[in-house]
Amino acid sequence: MKKSSRVILLVAVAAAVIVFIIRNIETTKNILLVLVGFGAVIIVHEFGHFVIAKLCGIKVEAFSIFMPPTLLGIKKADRGWRIRILPELFKKDATESQTQDDGLYSFTFGKKILPGETEYRIGLIPFGGFVKMLGQEDVGPVKENQDPRSFANKPALMRAAVLAAGVTFNVISAVIVYVIVFLVGIGLVSPIVGGVIPGSPAEKAGIRAGDEVIEVAGKDGRLDFTDVKMAAVLSAKGEAVPLKIRREDGTIEKVTLTAEHLPGEPFRDFGIERAYTLTIEQLAAKDAKLLEETTGLMPGDRIKAVAGADVNSHWEFERIIENTFEPNVVLLAQRKDSSSQTELVEGHIDLVFPAPGVLADESEPNLANICGIIPRMRITAVSGTFKDWLRGLLRLKDKEERLKPDDIIVAAGNIGYPTYSELRELTNEYEDKTLVIMVLRNEPDKGERRLAIPVVPKRDRDANRVMIGLAVELDVEHPVAAKTIVTPGQSEALAIPRGAVITAVDGVEASNFFDIARELKQNAGHRIAIDWRVDEQNAGNTAIDVGGQEQIVTARTMSRQIMPFRQLERLYKADGPVDAIGMGYKRTRTFVIQSYVTLQRLLGGLVSPKGLMGPVGILTLSYRIVADHPIVYYVYFLGLISASLAVLNFLPMPPLDGGLVVLLLIEKIKGSALSVRTQEIIAYMGWGLVLALLLYVTFNDIARLILG
């Protein structure tokens, strides 16, 4: 391509970029912040190599901010400062004069000066950077060179210092970042318990919502929720972790927790959930509109009352919701209008019974039930695969029926109307085998019909359990009994057949399980009759001695709509520069140790590699942080990335800096470098592993983006 054609193409690309920027100012700003911020972490690393290389007398040929192709290059020449613009994109043609400078435009300005050895560049891709030293290669063995200033000709310990400098600068920069963050102040999720998972170590230890964790494994002072979660993830298998808890009444108790792999969770956990406020988080326009349409509430609204009861904390809100067995509840919220005047508005949420997907104990006695009557299950979500996503993208129709949200499960294998526990047992039994699930589907154009749909349960290595890929809840909208079980206060299960429709309780017609529960509550302590019907020929009734109020409904209801409440945060701010340095050092030390221990757990199989995040995932998360939070949160995140990069880069595996340092130590002990052939094998094997890992984490990142 001739130079004129390349200029025209460059102008066209530049014009397109300018138009995009003008039309998407906010998006462009966020993208640039992400690229510059993440690139700065890498530049700091390379700058460490650059500075120590200069101090060691190594010839540095180029130092670049951002990645090639080069946008601008500047270097000392004998006639002055030599400037090159886009040298790689506009190289000299063979027919052009050899005296002509390369690049779109090159020139020299200033007075005659001593020529320099390093060209300082700005790359066209605003991401990262690099330093190029004479005799040093990123791929393959170190090049032999007779120049005494070559990297290869310097003593092994000096070269090791150059290699270790990048990691050292990353750690130092992380400390500096956190010093700045804590001087400014940042809101982090407080170590207050928002809830506990039923059957988890936290529940067994008596921890409850509203408790505050004030000490974890001897660590106290300025704890945040991350400290609590990481204590579980990073603890050794079977290790008892001591915690100190402050109750809402101010009393302090000591508890000991041993993290477990809870059902459906990829990491070991205590079962402690984070706390939220009663204020609805800011949302994207489409999400805010959907929330208003379904609940009548808007971002910024603060819940003041639930079902007529005043609430002051999110766990009080949850407590009321969990013990309200009604189709929906009314919410009263405080809202500020455009003039900052406060008004009270009314909202509402629908209630459902979730299946015990995260219960530590999923046995039948723990299942949600109404006086021993378990409703059937309704599918709420079906996990998709990459093929499903691609099929949807291409608008291809399924050749066979698949499970869908709102399908009601009426049979699985040889069990009619299975309970959650029975479905779990079948799922395990049919691992890697075909299991037929019968569902009831109601479609506007086809009416109600039964479908037999085959599935193949697969073991999820992360959750360490066999799964079908379904999320389910109890079908409380229809009074159909899946099964009856013995509950406390009962000598035997109620004689109601599987699949029977409960038509009345104590003579009062029932149209759903809310009606059933209401009538049972009103007859607590009395003996009444429950009428049921299977079909026109098979009907009957059964007598029941209704127990106390607490024995009638053994279930926890929850909102059908996802309520996006703000997390309960606490301001973490240093008292001064000295305090900020201490906080910055401790935070960096914590993240460095956590990164090393996480890698150790990863190699030991205690942490799933699917939890790893690559460049795509990091950039995506960075964009969300930049777009949704104040800039101090992104700076805090960059500190974490810098500390983690230091750990990753110093692993003893070539071509990482730590691996190259190991080779230099071998050279020092051996008295000579390894053979070129050996270096080549080690280098290419190392790069193969790095590229394989990069492809793996990138695939996971993209899968998370596509499949959620």
C-alpha cells in the first residue's frame, strides 16, 4: 500500500474514532480510564526494569508507554531530538531514498546534542507498555552479544536485580495507591452479618443477622467483609477459625467456625452473607424502569415499613418477608423529589418459596412445607450453554423440546411429583445418564400440555455436585401437593396422595397455598379436615391436628423481584499520612499473602480454576467499577491488580520474572548458563503454559459475559 493510501486510511479511521467519541463521550471516558489505569499497572512494572537496568549500565533500546504500533517516538540524535510518527505503519518502501526518515512524518529539532541510546515511545494501543534491553528477549534464550552493556553480559545477580525490579515496583506502587485511597477515604462493605445460610457453620455457631465480626483469626481493627470471606476461602481444610462477634445489644462472644463447601458454592464458606441497606441502588435506565413497573419503587427510595411494620435495617426487612406467607406485601418507602422534598410512596412485592438450593442439609425434614404438605416445584431458570447462546444469536429453532422457566415438574424418572430432595437423589443416580423429566407447560397458543424432556445430569467440578442446570421454587400459586412428610407434632404423614389438589381447609375453599396456610393458622390448636381431589373418581379428606403457629409454615418466603439494595458500607479513612502508610502497607501485605495462598489452594485443588479472571474479565470488571462507582474505587481495584500482578510475575516459571530469576540462580551455582538448547526448551514450554492459561481464563471470561 502506498504512503498516500495509508494516509487516507489513517484519516478515515481517525474520523471514525472522533465520531464515536463525540457520540459516546461518557462511554469513551470510561474506556480510556480503564485502559490507562490497567496500563499504568503494567507501565509501573516495566519502569522498574527500566530504572534498575539504567543503574546497572545495561543498554536500554526502547521504553514504551502503551503497546505497538508506535504512535510517537522520540530519541536523542546528533542533530537534536529526533521525532518519528507512526514508524511501523508507514515504513520506507524499497524504492524510496535510504536517507529518508521512516514513518508518516519524521523530523529533528533543537541543537546538536550527544546521541542517546533509548527511544521513548507512545504506543497506539492505550494498554500496558514495555522496555527493550540489548541482548534480552521475551521469547527464547537470551541473545549472545559482544557489547559489554548487553543484558546477557552482566553478572547473574545484576540481571536478577533487573528482573526482580518490576515485581518490587508493583508492590511499592500498590502501597502508594492504598495510601492515597485511605487518605481520601473509601466505603467498603462492613463486617456486619446480613444473614446466614441455613445449616451452615455460621448458623450452627449461633451467628445471626445484625451481628458484627470484630475479630477474625486474631486480626482486628478496620475489618471489612472481605476479611471474613477470605478467612474462610484461605483457611486450611478442617481448620477452625476463631471469630469474635459483637451482638446488636453490645455483648461480645467468641465463636469458632470451620469453613465448608456449601451446596452450589465454588469455594469453602462460613455461610455468612453480607449486609445491605434499605435504600435502592442506582440502576441503568432500563433496569430502573423495570423495577418501577414491577414494584412501584425507584432508585434512591428507602424502605420505611413492610406489611405495616416499621423497619430500621435490611435484616429486619428480610425477617418480616421470610415469615409472611401471603401472595404479596405492601412496602412504604421514602422518596426525594427533584426539589429534595421528601414524600412517602407505596410499593409492593410478590412473594415466593425458593427451593433449598444452598441449604447445608437438603434432607426432606428440612424442606419447606405447610403442616407437612410440600408443594410441587416450578422451574425459574435454566442455565444455558455456549451452543444455546449461539443458537439464540442465529435465531435457530430448537429441534427438540427443552426445559423452560415456568415449567412445573410433575415427574422425574419413576417418581411422580418429586420433592427437591428426591430430585437431588435422582440427579446423583443419573450422573452422565439420560433422566426424563415430565413437565406441565402452559402456553398461550397451545394451552396446557405435558412434555417429557430428557436431560443428562453432569458433575460440576466447582460445586462438587451433580447438576441438571435448573433453578426452582415451590409452586405455591396452585394448591397441588407433591408429597406429605412427618413434621414435629405429627405421628404420621397426612394421607393426601401425590399430585392431589387441595380444594378446601375446614370447609373454606383454597385456590393456592397462601389460602391453605391462612386457614391453618386461624385454626391453630384445633382438629380440622382438609379436602382433596385427584380426579373425578378419586377424592377424599383427611383430618389434621393443627399444631402451634410456629409448626404450621416451616418455610422462608422471599421476594420474587430482585430488590437491588445498596450494600452496607463503612468509611475507611486514615487519621493522617502516617496512619495511611500503615493502612496501605497492611492492605498490600494482605492482598499479596492472599494471592500466594490462593495460588497454593489452586494447585492443591481447593480453589477452582474457573474462579480465575483474565484480561477480558479484569477489563470488564474495571469498566463496571468506573461506570458505577466513584473513581476512588477503581484506584483501590488497581492496587489489588498491582499486588496480584507482583505475585503472579514472580512465580518460579519461565518466562515469568520469577522463573528467569531461578535460571539465573542456577547459572550462579553452576558457574555457567544453561545451554542455548536447554534455554529454548524451557522458554517455549513456559510460554506454552502461559498461553494455555491465558486462553483458558479468556474463555471463562467470555463465557461469563455471554452466559452470565
